[in-house]
Amino acid sequence: MPEETYIRLNKYLSEHGVCSRREADACIAQGLVTINGQTAHMGEKVTGKETICFKGRPVRQNKKEPVYIALNKPRGIVCTTKNDKDNVIDYLNLDRRVFPVGRLDKDSEGLLLLTSDGALVNPMMRASQAHEKEYTVCVNRPLTETFIQKMGAGVYLKELQVTTRPCRIWATGKQTFSIILTQGLNRQIRRMCQALGYRVVTLKRIRIMNIRLGSLGYGQWRYLTQQELSELYKLLGSPDISLH
């Protein structure tokens, strides 16, 4: 008989579209995952033949093809899989489980990626990779050259005790600018502007790496194309992934 293949539990959960590996680790640590009726432990490995339950519900053995979605997130929608009011999962109301790749704060709008493929989340969220994200921003008063220069050079955020990475920024109007970040600190652009005496009025993400919002309507979503996925995985260092 062939030798059984074991994989880490968090990877198993992500590959079956249950959640990302990060969320899996958190739920395992909280005792919310069981294997054959016993509470699972961090780092545990499985074959998939076990009875695995996530938050009391069995994980299905049949594995569907993963889905990859681009959403033009409206303001007021929360990027969470939890049962929070106005969460993005309830907003989409799909017939299968997906989860957001990264976040876009409640007051912001624009491009948000969601997927059932947990293997996509970790490489995209890895800060060291410096993946580009582009935004258009409107602030409450006229821009100055000093503001543009300081934003581009990096801003010290006292509450986070960190200086932001240098970034590309250019004015597009009297009170509007575009900015490309390579890190994803919590409410980063809003904090940067606030530190320089400005307040963000509107903030819209229009690109994540090679995926662009384009003409996607406000509140609408679409599946990523094969070409987008192929290029995305090449940028993530996985050129040989099989796409369907």
C-alpha cells in the first residue's frame, strides 16, 4: 500500500477554502478545530481522511476549483469573515466560502480581492515582498509641494512607532493625488495625511499588483481572468501553478 501523505492542518484548511492559513492558526489556537473529535493542536498534520471540524462544522472532503474575485468595495462594508454588521461576505452572498486577501478599511472604497484559495493569501500578505497597491485620494485642503515630498519620503507614525517606506506619489488636482504603496499598515494613508495636518475625504484603491479596478462598477464584482491569474502568480514567484 502507498504511504499516506500528511500535510499541516492549516494548509489543509486553506486548500479546502475554509480560511487562510493565518486564520486557521488563530482558530486552532482557540480550540475551534477538531480532528476525529479531539481538539487540534498547532502544527498538527493530517491526511484528509480524518473527520475534521472547523467551528463545529465538518470540512468537506471534496475540493472545488478555487475562485478568484475582484470587488469594487463600497464605503461602509467591513473586510471581515466574522459575523460583523455589513461584512463583505454577507454583501457578496456567494454560494461558497471566500475570504478577503488583505483589507480595505470601512471608510474606503475600491479594489478588494477575495478567494477560496488559501494558498494565495500568505504570499500576497508577506510585507517583505513589497507588492504594489495604488490609490487615488482626496484631502480636505490644497496640496503643497512640501506635503508631496514628505509623503513620498516616508512619514513617521507616532501611534505605530514606525516610519513608512518611501513611496511614489503625484498630485492629480488641487486637493487630489495618486499614491503607490509597498506596505500595508493599518489605515496607512489616513495616518500619513493626519501626521502632516491633512484629513482624507475620499480614498479609493485602484490597483493591487497587476490587478486593476478598471471600469468595474461601484459595488460590483467579477472573476479574475486567466491572464491576470497567470501574471499574478508569476509576480508571486509561482509561475508553474496550474490554472483552470
